[in-house]
Amino acid sequence: MARHPRTIPVAPGRWALLGHTPALWRDTLGFLRSLPETGRIVRVDLGRLPVYFLTCPDLVHRILVTDAHEVDKGRIFQRIRPLLGNGLPNSEGEFHRRQRRLIQPVFHPARIASYATVMERHARALADSWHAGQVVAVDQTMNELALTTVVRTMFSRGLTATTVEEIKHCLPVLTGGILVRAFTPSLLDALPMSPNHRFDTAAKRLRAIIDALVTQYRRDAGGATHHDDLLSLLLNARDGSTGEAMDDTQIRDELTSFLFAGTASTGITLSWVFHELAHHPQAERRVRAEADEVTRTRAAGYDDLSSLAYTDRVLQETCRLRSVLLIMRRTSGPVTLDGVRLPPGVNLAFSPYSLHRDPRLFPRPGRFDPDRWLSGPGAPPRQAFIPFGAGSRKCIGDAFSWTEMSLTVATIAARWRLVPVPGHRVREVAAALVRPDALPMVVTPWGKQGG
């Protein structure tokens, strides 16, 4: 017989009225990592809002795949819908399935191969721009590289330098404030505070920029047919059943979502890759040797991805250690998890960051060990590693991001080492994706010291 939700254990550290908010605020990462000690499902109160955290991969798989039809996106995505609109990350039901069918060809391997030329070109230009001894803010540089790359794959024409700079200005304001906006009551949005003003102004400006580009592409006869950038492909996309195209508002929403998904996660992960390599010289030498083999006579390209096997494992291990902090869902129908029957409207959550550091799933979880991803009996369980989600909600641009990160690491590692600035301590910051607080590094040529 199914149990009642009140039988679910409550996380330690709950305050009256405030719930677990103080504990989360004081040590977000430590609090999330501690939840598996309490149970497979743990109740966490965000103020007066009960949220049931799933701490085991089989339960997460249930809500993402097996019972996904009984689960919707929930509160966070309702709060960010005014910014991202009804793009793939926010849409639901049949509309989401239709949009995914329309957009899937945009990320076909043949398309990714064409985008890879843009990725490699920008990575090579970045490596060429550095000089020995230069101190680089790697976190900022990688975010800017990811943004530039995704913008240039989205819009092959119509972009002025001023427009690109405006996008570069708007996006960090929005990515920095979106998690706060998602978790705060909507009544606070209208308060005349400078963070609200900056966020709302940046959101309005970004929408206006994308709207203007969509209008320009529409107006430019033939432009939507003869270009292979993301915007042109979306303009040409047709529903296989009805022949319908997306309207301009929907295209704007999808492009805004691509900007967010293709910039922050890629830039942050690349930053952590170079941080980890700098602290693990053997891994750094192996990445360099692999990249040197591939780039001996030419730049790394899409066809070289299969030759970058160790680099691929480095990316997997980096994504394991620095993951998405928190994902929320809400039951839209009755769901039974671990013998507990949850009615519609219950808030669920899980932390990929915590899941990927669970010692039951990943022995010595704090250790950076790319070879843990070698196939064999000791490899991590498949369902335990979800850097891009799973099921019908899995990130549609995962191959795009992985290709960009692989080519960027190979291109830079073949030319340079990035060495930590002496005396600087890098700290993890709890954000949508766990990021470094600051990552200054010294550009260093390969030589005796580099192996």
C-alpha cells in the first residue's frame, strides 16, 4: 500500500517559517551534497513551500523518462517564461513535441559539422591572440568565446559590431539574475531596485535585438533559403504533418533559449577544464599530446572528434564535478515514487551536482579522474550521469556544446598551457551551473615545464 508524503524524512536544519532557506543560503553546495544521507527522497522547505528532493538516479530517471508524462516543468520555468518565452526549455505537452520535431534537424550531425568550422575558427583566433606571460581571466574569456561562437552560428549576416557588443552586455546580466528571479516571489519583480531595472532592461533589449534580426531576415528576399545559420534554418522549418512554420515570436523565443543554453554552460565548463588540467599535470600532458597528434598538420575539426578520446573523458569528468546545481519539476498527475504516492501539484527537485558527487555512484568523488570513464565493469552507471538531462527533455543542443568544447580544448592545448596565478584561490559559486568566482591564469608556452 502506498505511503503518504508525510512519511518522507525532512532534511536537518529546518527553521520555523523560513524552512531550509537559511541552510541553503549559508552553504548551498554542502547542503545539497548532504541530502543523500537523509534518504532517497528528502523534504526540503523553501520557506513554506515543501519540495521533495530525489537523491538516487533511479528516481530521477522515473520523473525524467518513465513517468515524464505525469510531470511538468513547474514553478521555476513559469517564473522565467517572461524572459525565455515559450522556447523548448519552457514549453509543455504537444506543443513541446512539435517544436522539438521542428528544431531537431537544426542539430543534425551534418549541421553540427558545418557549425564546427565556426567553432574552430574562433578558438584558433583566441589562441593566436595570446602571448607568453599574458594573464587571462579564463572564466570571462571562455564565456565570451562561447557567446561569440553561438551568435555567429545563429546569425551569419546582419550583425554589426555594436549589436554583438550589446548582446555581450545583456546576456551576463540575465544569466546572473535569472536564478534569483526564478526563486523570488513575483511581487518583488516590480520593486524599483537597480537589479530589477538592469534585468528588465537587458531582457527588453535582447528581445528587441533578436526581433530586429528576424525581421531583417524575413525582409531580405531569399535570405532564409540560402544560408545555413540557425536563424535561416528555423525560418525554413516546417511541421511534417501540417506544413506549418514557426511565427516570429516563437523563433525569437527559441533563439533566446539557444543563446542561454549555448553560452553559460559551455563557457563555464571550459573554464573548469583548464582549471583542472592546470592542477593535474599528467592529464594536461595527455590532452596536449592528443591535441598535438591531431593538429600536427592542420587545425582540429569535426572529423577529428573520434581521435580526441582522452579529451572527451576530461570533459565528462569536468561535467561530473561541476554540474547543474538544481532542477525542479512538478507532478501534473499522480506519481508513486519509492512507495510514496504523490498527488498532482507536488514540487520535486534533484541536484545533478550532488548526484554526480555521490560516493555510492562515483568512488572517490572529489578526485579528478578522467579514466573513470573508460568502458568496463568499473565505469559509472549510465543513469547516474545526466549533464544534459534525459528523456524527451534532454538538451537538444548537447552535441553542439560538446563539439565546441572538444575543439576549443584541442586547439588551445596544442598551443598553450594555462597556469594558475600564484596565490589565487579559486572558489565554487552556487549558480544555475556551479561556476568559478574568478579564474586568472597565465598563458605559458609548452616547453620543459610543460612536459
